[in-house]
Amino acid sequence: MNLISIRDLDKKEIEKILDLSEEMAAGKIKRKYDKILATLFFEPSTRTRLSFQAAALRLGMSYLDFSPETSSLKKGETFTDTIKVISGYADVLVIRHPKEGTARLAGDAIEKPVINGGDGGNQHPTQTLIDLFTIRKTKGKISNLNVSLLGDLKHARTMQSLVYALAMFGAKITLISPKGLELDPTLIKEVEEKFDAKIKTKSELSFNDADVLYVCRIQEERFADPYEAKRIKEQFMLKSEHLKNTKKDLVILSPLPKINEISHEIDANNKAKYFEQAHYGVPVRMAIIDYLLGRQTRN
Amino acid sequence: MNLISIRDLDKKEIEKILDLSEEMAAGKIKRKYDKILATLFFEPSTRTRLSFQAAALRLGMSYLDFSPETSSLKKGETFTDTIKVISGYADVLVIRHPKEGTARLAGDAIEKPVINGGDGGNQHPTQTLIDLFTIRKTKGKISNLNVSLLGDLKHARTMQSLVYALAMFGAKITLISPKGLELDPTLIKEVEEKFDAKIKTKSELSFNDADVLYVCRIQEERFADPYEAKRIKEQFMLKSEHLKNTKKDLVILSPLPKINEISHEIDANNKAKYFEQAHYGVPVRMAIIDYLLGRQTRN
Amino acid sequence: MNLISIRDLDKKEIEKILDLSEEMAAGKIKRKYDKILATLFFEPSTRTRLSFQAAALRLGMSYLDFSPETSSLKKGETFTDTIKVISGYADVLVIRHPKEGTARLAGDAIEKPVINGGDGGNQHPTQTLIDLFTIRKTKGKISNLNVSLLGDLKHARTMQSLVYALAMFGAKITLISPKGLELDPTLIKEVEEKFDAKIKTKSELSFNDADVLYVCRIQEERFADPYEAKRIKEQFMLKSEHLKNTKKDLVILSPLPKINEISHEIDANNKAKYFEQAHYGVPVRMAIIDYLLGRQTRN
């Protein structure tokens, strides 16, 4: 079994992984897998690569680290050949690749479980599971929460999956993004119909009703005009003043890294939970590996 | 004890390593070494580096990974100094280096076992052991098999060792290579005399008698004229049409990576065993490490 | 507890770590920590990185390796954010950084123990502990030994800490360095007063009284004039002739790498103990990790 897109999982399966993550976080489950995880990152990554390796280690596994710089890809080998070869060395593969669809391609080419660690602007299902887990952990539930998503919702890798999953779990979603960087309207329509959800959009940075505020990166490269980029980034940067009338128990999340999306002084605000969220990467990824390996064995 | 060249081993020792590889592949032997393997790759490598690390992990060992990019070699340290220092951190060292003779040099400088992971165009003994193992595993034996070697037999790192070892085991060898890229005639003469072998050479890509077809890379850099390179590569590329009248149980091998040496549709042909061959890298390298560490302890 | 500077430790604590190192080197202590060490090297390093990883493995731990090349720092993330995130993946962090004060900054930002693996020209406390251990191991004691320090004592990362620690332990220090590359006189004065020590300086390369000769690198980049650099390096290079009238049991040490500071033929001289010193990196770093993790648990 592979984990390529959050859409590969139904609500029950997601809940099972979140429950398993909970037990992993609490140290209730001790696994001692005699298995190897291979991390194959064709793009830079701190969080996803290291937290998957940490998750493997915490499960008693070990890891192999493949990076394209020191590989035969330089000699012109195809991606599929590389994956096929490495599938003989490891028991689970995590793949990040700048090109959309590559994780699915890898999953189809080999028999070992493949986890998508992010493919282009497409999918990043393990991040979405971490996001859901952090919301559930900090707020006790997901359904009926007011969740505001702020930033570049068009290009942010995780936003499409997150909106899909939040709607599935009955959250009330509000979208706030610069002009031209809105979430794909086809997705909004699909999600509203499928889950009987109502997704709001607005333009001002006010979060008075919000239970959760999720802040995404705005990448300057997305703008033709650097002055416009700077102006928009400044305008959409989350500052302390925006938090004045927010709920006491508001939770601020971010997939990180943050560059100028969140003003530094907010780090010290106890509403900021993005470092905690990053740390949940380990138990959630432990749960994902355990879930896939467990299913592997049972099938 | 070191493994620098296939010539360091006699027939009995090779057979012992192949038998040990067989047991490793079958999972019959469980080792739990409390030891560290260091991989020192001064050249890019996917297969050799990762399969050695996987082999170490499967033996219960752990690994350290040295790469010249993040090292003091940049500051001007000599190769021997680097090796001497690292020999204090690990129990076995695998070294790949672009310069011939470097693995031998390292083996002489330190007391820990050194395994040659390929030194320039010179030696790559563990690849040869994997090749022999794969032939024996897929064909049941090596002696009296018709083995055809196709491609650049002059520069391919593993060909000199493989021809030597195949002749030692009584295989009937046929060489097919572009003009100017033939196997060193001194080696042919030596091997024929030493093992009472008869090595054939031909120029057409017909493999009707072959039990094993081993396909090597043809590197464009070896040609002065890029058009000539392209023409030769195209002419020596293995295509489905070349397999029409071959034996039903022909086995196609390659050290990989393959770029254009083997047409992609052959991957799906069940005569193609090169991915299986790549995967045997792990049990064979487990056997090699076990053999060296075992001998180490006994001495 | 962190280890940022040798000044964080008093004499008793240093002695405890040296005793612990002794037991680690003798294999008397077996630890089986179920913990993860993270190595974060923002500068190239062979010795420090690999020997810390080896130390972790020898303690039954595993390691995560962070390098800035494959990270989100490229996207503009702050150092502190990176450290905060990684602190959630590991149990101890070793940090090397070209900027002075970074290790202290990291130690203040997170709750997990931080070990300074060298910050700019500032501190490198674990190297100093290895130096002290090697002296005590090879000479039986530190106090009252004649220790000569040769080379660029101004920029060498470890010299300030080493002089401080040697004086603390009652060694008699002689400094020999090129003009302009002398040890900071403020430090000399401080150390002389604090430990009632007398530090000699001289200019000729004669070591007749020396029990220990510690040779530092002279980096050409420190000179404006490359001809001057070459002349000085040649003049301060340790050659066999300098060893003629030295004590029979003189011990020559170096933090390594050595480029042209020590003539190659000295490697074979049994007074040269710098490779042994490098190998002691493992037991001493095992002791340091064990000491920090032990204290962590007790507090």
C-alpha cells in the first residue's frame, strides 16, 4: 500500500492514523521493526527528510539516505531505474520530487510501499495528516472549528489537500489570499459539493472568529514584479496587531519554513503552535510508517 | 584482510563467498554485529554506496558516510591522512576513488579491513562477485556457460575482473565491442594461458548460443567525435529484435546504470535480470563484510 | 545542560569527563541509549562530525545528519527556527557554525542539550577535552608538563581554550608563533592571574625541554601577501631536524588536518601521536554525550 495523496484515504483511515499518532506521541506503542526506510529527496528539505528519518529510528528501524547529487542520475539514469534499484535495498521509500506525479509513478513501478514526501505543487499527504493531528491535539476536535487559511493558497503544496481534508472533517473554512493567488475554484466547488461544506473567502486579515489560523508562504518568485511581491508580502504578513481581538485559545499554524509571513515576535505568543506542529511530524510519520508496514504484512 | 582485487581471492575463497551470499539471500544467517562500516565515496555512486550501507544494516551494523564535499580534503589534507583518521572511527572501510590504486594504498596505510568499491577503471571486485553470484543463482552454475560480453570492454571498470573470474570458473566467453573499445589483448592472453580458456571475439550482435548476455555502458566521453559516439552507441544498443532467436532461458545482465545501452522495452522481458542482479548487491555485500570480519576475528 | 565553552566546566567536571573517557576507551562502560544525536554542520568537517556520529553509535544511539545544502535555510529560514524545529527530532544536538556565538544562541533557544562543535574562531570545547585526554593518556598527567604550542595561535580555534585548560591543570606553557599571529595577550594575562601560571613566549623552533609539542595550522588566507605566507609557513613547518635533541618521550600533537605544518616523514616517528589523538575523539565524545545525557536525566 502506498500513500500518494490524501484522497487515497477515507475518513475512517485518516482517523485511524490520527489515533495511532496519538499513541505514538504518548509513547504508548513501542515498535522494534528490523526494517529500512529509504529517503529519496530530489529537492532540498529539512523537516520532511529528518522527521521521517527520526520516525524510522524511533520505530527501531534504520534509514538509507539517497540524494541526487551523489548518484547515477548524473550519468543519465532514468528516475524509474533508480527507484527500482533502491527498492531492493529498503522496505519503505519516501520520495520528494519537484515534478508532479512522480510519487505515483514510483509507487506503480515497485512493490515496496511508497510515501509521497511532496511532489511539486501537487500533493504532500503526510503534511496534511500532521496538520489535522495538530488541530485535533490542540483543539480537541476538527468538526465545526473555524479555520482561516492565509497566504498563497494557489501554489502552497499542502493547501489543496488540507482544504479537502478539513471539509471532510466538517471544519468551517475561510480563505484569505492575495489577488491572483486564490485557491483553485474547481477544488472549492468539488469540496463544497462532496462534503456539503460552505467555504468563505475574504480579503482583510481579521481573525476574530477563528479557532485556527493557518499561515502559508508567499513566494516572491510567483510575482512578475518584485516591488509588487514586496508590497503584497508586507500586506499579508501576520503581525501582533492582527491578533488583538482574536479568541483566547486561537491556534496559529504554519507548515514552515516561515520567512516573512509571520512577524518574529509572534513566536513568543502562546497562540503560536507551529514549532509544536513541526515536532508532531515525528509521531505522525511513525504512525504512517507503522500503518503502511502493518497493512503490508496483513495483505 | 582487504578486498582490493578479485585476484586477491582464489577459486575456493570465491566459492565460499558465493555460498555465504546464498545463505544471506535466503535469510538463513542472522548476524548481529556491533560494528561500524564507513563508506568513503570520492565519486558519485548510488548502487555501491547504498547497497553496502544496506548490507551493513542487515547485518545489525551501522554506518558512517564520508563524502569529500563536507570534508577537510578541501583544506588540502592528503588522502592517506583522511583514511588514517577515519580508520579510528569504523571497523570496516569501503572506498571508491577515481584514481587507480587508491584502495590498495588505503589498505596498506591502515589496519582495519578495506574493501575496494571501485578505483578508477581498475578494479571493482564486489561487482564481479555480484555478477558471478547472479549467474550461478539464475543458471545454476558458471562452468561451460556461453557468456557474451557486449559494449565498451576497454573502459568498463568491471570487465577485466569479470573476464578473469569467468575464465577461472570455466565459462566460454565471447566478446563483442566497438572498434577501439576492445578488451585489453594482454589480459585475454594471460587469462587464456592461465585457465586454459578460449575467448572468442566477434562484431555482430547475435546471441543465439548465449546463456548469459552481459551489457556494458558505452560512454560518449570516450569518443573524440560526438557524431561517431552517437552512431556507435545506436549500433551497439541492445534491442528486442536482437533477442528473437536467443535461448529461452537467456539471462541479460548489466552493472547498471543503463542509459541507452538497453532499449527500455526489454525491462519487461523476463530474460532481463539486471534489477534482480542489482538487488543481489545486498546479500553478496553482506557475505563479503561477514567474510572479512570473520577472518579478522580469527586472525 | 550544554557544552558551549570549556569555561562552562570547572576542574572537577573536566576530570570527571576525562575519567569517563578513560573508561569508554577501555570499553569498560557499555551504554545502550535509545536516543538520537543530531549533527548540524554549517561548515565542512570530517573529524568532528564523523567522530561524534561514531560516538553516538558506540553508545547504542543513532544519528541524524543535517547539512545546510539540503535544507530550508536556502529558502531563507532563520538559524533559530531551524534549530527549534530539529530539536523536536533529536535528543542531543552538535552544532558547528562559522559565526561566533551561534552555539550559545542555539543552547538558549532550545531545551535539549547542545554541544558546540566549533563556532568560528571562538570555541571548540570538545577538541580541548580530546587534547587534555591525549596528554594525560600518553604522559600520565598534565600538571608540571612542559607544553609547547607552535603555529598560528591567534586564529586557531582551539588554542584559546587549550591554553586556558592547560593553565588550569598546572602545565608550563611555551608559545611559539609567527609575528602577528600571537595568542591574544589579554587571555595570557587573564590565565596567568587566574591560575597563578607563567606563560613563556619564544621565536625559535627548539623543543629540547618540551614534554608535549602541539602544532597548529597556519592558514595562508590570514596573510595579505602570499609570498610572505609561503615564507612563514616554510619557516614554521616542523621538520625532523627540529626533533634531534628533543626528549625521548616527547609527544607531538595536532588538531589535524595538517597541510604543510608537519613534514610527512614525522608521521612514522613514534613521537607523533596525532592520529592516536584523532582516534581518541570517539571515546572522549562518548564521555561528553554520556555526561550531558546523564546530567539531563538527573536534573
